Amino acid sequence: MIKTYQVMGMSCAACATRVQKAAMKAKGVENADVNLMQNILTVTFKDNLKDEEVINAVTEAGYGAKVMDSTIASIKAMDKDSQERDHDFINLILAIIATFIIMLISMSHMTGFEIIHNGFINAAVQGVLTFFVMVLEKKYFINAFKGLKHLSTNMDTLVSLGAIASFIYSVFVLSTIEFTDTCAVLIDDKAVYFEGAAGILCFVSIGKYIEKKAKVKTTGAINALYSLIPESAVIKAEDGTQKTVALQDVKKGEVLVVKQGQRLGVDGVVVSGEGFIDESSLTGESREIKKISGDEVKASSVLTDGYLEIKVTTTGEDTTLGKIIKLVEKTAATKVPVARIADVVASYFVPFILTLALITFVLWYFVHGSSLSLSLQFAISVLVVSCPCALGLATPVAVVAGTGRAAKEGIIFKNPEALEELSRVKVFAFDKTGTLTYGRMSVSSVEKIDKSLSDQFLQSVLISLEKKSSHPIARSIVSSFPEAKAHELSDYAYVKGEGVKGTIDNSIFSFGNDRMLKRLGVSDSAFGVQLKKTLAYSGALVLTLLKGKDIVAYITVKDTLKKDAKDLVKALRAYGKETLMLTGDSDGPARDVAKSIKLDSYASELTPEQKATFIKNLQSTDRKVAMAGDGVNDSISLSQADVGIGLKGTADIAVSACDVILLHEKITDVFNAYLISFKTMLNIKENLFWALIYNVLTIPVAAGLFYESLGVKLNPMLCSALMGISSVCVVLNALRLSLMKVLKNNEVSDIKDENTLTGNKKMTTVKINGIQCQHCVKSVQKALTPFSSKGEVEVSLELKKATLTLKDGVEDNAIKDAIIDAGFEVVEIIHD
């Protein structure tokens, strides 16, 4: 079981690590994860967990904690955070004004215009204003003191030490200034660093405020889910009276009244009334759906027209929306595996910096013999310039932005491991029925033999004959012609295994298969025979419409491809991914689908167990495999795959085999899920690189390593600005994920692929007969390597194919000859 807590007082990665270690010590806790971005602690436990023990453990570590029980609590927490940001902003403005005045006073003599000529008064005014800034930004000192009480350190320790050291040293110097001294003594003999102390606090606070604002934007997509929850609902009592109550007070079994324009906050069943519901927030389907008594409705839906009374079936976190929010929060709050390395570094970072600052002071003051002020300045600069925040934020800020962007597209990652694992997938496997196809029959063509009959009349006849039947084919005919109007039908008859017949306008019409033709003694036309022969392998069913005993039309029904299936395959192949289909259907329909959308390969007539075995064989060649299926029939193969992708929308939320859930009916979201995963992991690597390189470059300069040789040094005020900028850069970089463009229908050409970005040519696939073992694989690689522009050839033993990027001028015949010389046979050469 999992429980979440809101944590107060964390400021950097070291804080997050300390809270995690503290929570792990609480009785019953098996695992703990801390999200620095959202200040959330997530604990996993088996038996009953006492909240007091977790809260006490976190409190003893120097932080505050409270239980987050519901999405309503999360909304209130967001409101409180907003209020705190407003308070921090007021303090920041006052601190900026005070710091600006301090800098004017301390540097005015450099311009020849002295604001305060008396040296003592000049320094004293700076001191008072600096103390005012320290009071405004007292949170750094409070947090540092709390850490000190528990023998722990964090970013606040570095900032507060730097500010206090500058302030105390300046106060000491102030005590040595004579009241008769002019401000000229402050330049050399008795320099004070009040502006440094104020500047450290001011610039760090500016950076932190910008960081917080940017962090709010990165969580915008997640916060948008909360906005789908109304604050109240109207309950209808048994006596008919209505009462408005807070949503969290609504209970299962109660009846709610929903009027036009209102949003639902619960899942339920319509018990009275009718209306049109907009479910686009969950399904992505903009078409409004009519709801009548007995129909299910879900939280976040909007009643656009009508009036409904709904019996509540689930509330709060148990609603479909609640489960989605919970999954998104869980993924955002849990660390991806790559974050573990950063956590280890961050846990030792602050103690290392404190030690390094002390060594810097000792070397400059005692060994080198420099002045106290210069030695102290270098030590303070080391304290202030180092930034554990950037290191700690590198991973969580990207994960939150990435999962939020995914949620906006209706893509839900059920765990952070899936987010990382999907970026490494090399092979994408798909089920056919319901995944690449719609999983339902529809009319694909109408071939008129009697040209005198209009299309409208034919459609009306078909609707009239089939609307009374509940057969799947009948339903597909009716749904294919929604605008057609039925004629008056008499003498209706359904003949099992053959079709239907009836009388329209004194003419007998029959509609069915070849068995019907045989029984009626009707000979099929040459066109009909050829049409049925041509389409037989594709899984299509050709039905005949008769008027009396004359053939008037042939109607073809089949399970049609999803309109974006071809776009999906094209986009995945553009990123160098293998695509294949694993289906239990016969070879004909499978081959037709694979050829239509240009899959790399397919395997037909497979049992669920055989699909899983096929995936396992692919994995044995060190390739990550993602499987997309319906989440039920394909549960075995979904579990076997490195990443299981469920396409049944909200029904997949409770399916454990699915690692990624697609809420919208877009198969291209499989590619979008990969793209978001790939870009998120790339963003994490960029953030970690920046965080590490920033510290590696700035700390030596701040310590004065290049002072004597090049005269370069960083003053504490500049260091504090750099520290704030480093964290802001990490957050802003992650913010790019929120603005990332994903694939929409018919926009494949807009997606830049890896080959295009690197200037490489498209891939060539060579399908080969005769590959039986790893020795065969090596032989094919050896034969084709001379033709590869990269010197690399990937050969699949299972799929019997080789992929490579060809050099300029390579002809297909040369490839065929090389394969034949190696003892194999070329089946097909495909150039993307």
C-alpha cells in the first residue's frame, strides 16, 4: 500500500535525501521516495502504518509533515502554496529595495558622489539595512538552525553561513571605525561586506522565486487535472429536497442533481433524465454523447445539454479521474532509476562544500598569508556559489514536466520505471484486432451492379433489412450509414447462417452470403466471383444484395485499419524502431494489415503464450521490447514485454500488466508516449550535465584558484547570483518539455527524427530466407557491412531481416549478390 505526505521545510536535494532516510526508519515503511518538486513524501508499506510515526520521524529530522488523503487536500495544499508564494514575493521586493539602497551607499564613492560622507554612519546604515534583509529572509537561518539541531546540513546551511560570516565580519570592522573617519576608509583599510551579506540573501531569493514560478509551470498539466474537480455537488434527498454540499461530503449511493453546464465530480449511473455529456477530458473525443437512464457517467464530464439525476457509485480517489490523478502523482513523486546516482552525490555534497570552504580559508590565510578579508571572501564565495539545488532538481523537475505533458495528451505512465524503460525500447510489437484495427466490422465498399439504383436508395434498403437484427454484421451495416432513412418493411425474415429478407415497395429484397445465393438458386456474377477471390485473403466479407433474384450490389464489410495506424509506423521507423505485429488471426488478414501499414514483420495464428515466447526471444538478443494490446487478451505478452502499453483507455487503469495507459483513441499516442519518454530522459541527462559542470567550473574559480595567475575572482554577491541562475536554468530547461510538440493525426512529416537531425539517410531493410542461428547472423552482417555508411548492420534472427543505412550509389543487385554469395536468399528489399 502507498501513502503520501506533504513535507515542509525542504530546500535542496540534501533535504530530500534526509527526509527519505528519516521516513525509512519509521516502523512498517518498506520504501520511501521524496519529490523535491512538489514537496511530497511517498511511502510504501505492507501492514497498518501509523501516520504519527512517519510524521514524527520527519519532524525529528528537522522538517514538517502532514498526511495528504485526497485530491481535495491536494487542491488546498496548492492554494496554500500560492499564498506562501505571494508572501515570499512581498518579502523579496522589500529585500531587493533594501539591497539596492545598500549597494548605492556602499559604492557611491566610486562615482564621485558620496551619499553618506561619514564612514561610521555609512557602514552603520548598511548594517541596519542588511539586518532588515536578514529578517525578511530569515527562513534560510531557521532551516539551517533546524538542520544544525539534528547534525545535518543543506543548501540553507551554505547560504546562511555565507551571509552570517559576511555580516559578523563587517560588524567587527564597523566596531573599529572611528566616528570621525570618512567613507574613504571603507575602500581599503576597513572594508565591510554588508552588501555581500544582503546580496547573497537577495540574489538567492530571486533565483528561488523564479525557480518556484517555473516549477509551477512545469506542473501545470498535472494541476489542470485538479481543475476538473468541482468543489460542490447538489444532493437530492428522498423527499425531493435539494441541498448543495462540498464534494468531499458526497457519499456512495446518494443521488445527485446535475444541470446544464455543470461538471460531474463523481462516477455514477443515470437514474432519471437525459442529456448530452462532454467526456473529452477523459477520452479526448470531442463528440458529445447522449446519456439516458442506466448509462454510466464519469467524474470530470460536463453536461452540455439536458438534466440528469445520478446515483453515486464511486467518489474521491476511487473515481476514474481520481485514479488517473493518483497514477500521475505517483509517477511524478517516485524517482526514476537514473535519479539514484544524483541522490548519492547530493547526500555528500553539502558536507564536502563546507569542508572545502574551510580548507580554502586555511590555505589562503594561514598558508599563503593573505589578509583576513580576502581569505574570508574566498571561503564565503565557495559556500555560496556551490549549488546542490540544481543537482537535486535535475531529475524530478524533468519527470514532473514529462509526465504532465503526457497526461495532457491522455498518456498515463503508471510508474517511473516505465518512463525510463520506454526510452530504450528498440522493438514495438502490436496486437492486430482492436489495436491496429478498430476491432469492429464496417462497410468498406459498395459495388453497384444495377446502376439505376441510387446510393441513397441502396443504403435505405440495407438499413431497413438490418435494423431489426442484433447480429454484429447487421450492427456494422446500420452504423456505417447513420444518415440513411429506413423504408417501411414487411415480410421480414432472418435466415440463420445466410442473411435477411423483406419486402419494400412490393419488391422482395434479400441480403446475405453465398449460402443464401445457393439456396435461392442464384448464380453469382463473374465480377462477384473475382471480387470475393481477391478479398478472401484480407479477411473481408463480401455480401450480396438481391432484388428478387437479380444481383443489384455487393457490399464488403471488414475490420478496418485505424486511420492513424500508418502514421504510427512511419513515425516509429523514422526514429529507427522495429515494428511488428503479433496476432492470433489467420495469415491472410495479418499479411494484409502488415502490408498496408508497412510493418517490418508480423507473426500470425499465435496463442497468447506464443506471443509472450516471441517477445522473450527478442529480448534474449539484448533488445528492449514494448507491446501494445488490449490489456486483457494480451495480458501475458504485455507482462513479458519491457513496457506494456494498454489501449483500452480508462478500463486499463486497474490492469496491472499495463505500464502505460492511452486514454484517447489514438494509436499514434504509442509514438507520443515514446517521444515524451525519450525527450524526458534526454532532458534529465542535460540537467545533470549542467548541474555537475556548473559546480566543477565555478567552485575552483570561487576558491581563488586563478586569482594570482590571472587576477580572476568571484565576490560573494556574484556567486549568489550564479547559484540562483543555475537552479533556474535547470527548471527552465525542463519547462521545454511542457511545450514539446507531439504527433497529431496526419502530421508525421512535422516530426523530426534522429536520422534527420544527424544528417543520416533513411534505413534499408533486407528480408532474408535461411537465417537459422547466430552464425548465420554474423555471416549476413559480414556480407552487408561494406554497404553500410555507418559500418553497422543489425540482423534479427527472429524476424529474418537485416537493417542498415546504405552508402551512396549502392544498387539492390549488389546487395542481392552479396547475400546469395553468403548462402542466403533475398526475399525483399525495402527502402524507407
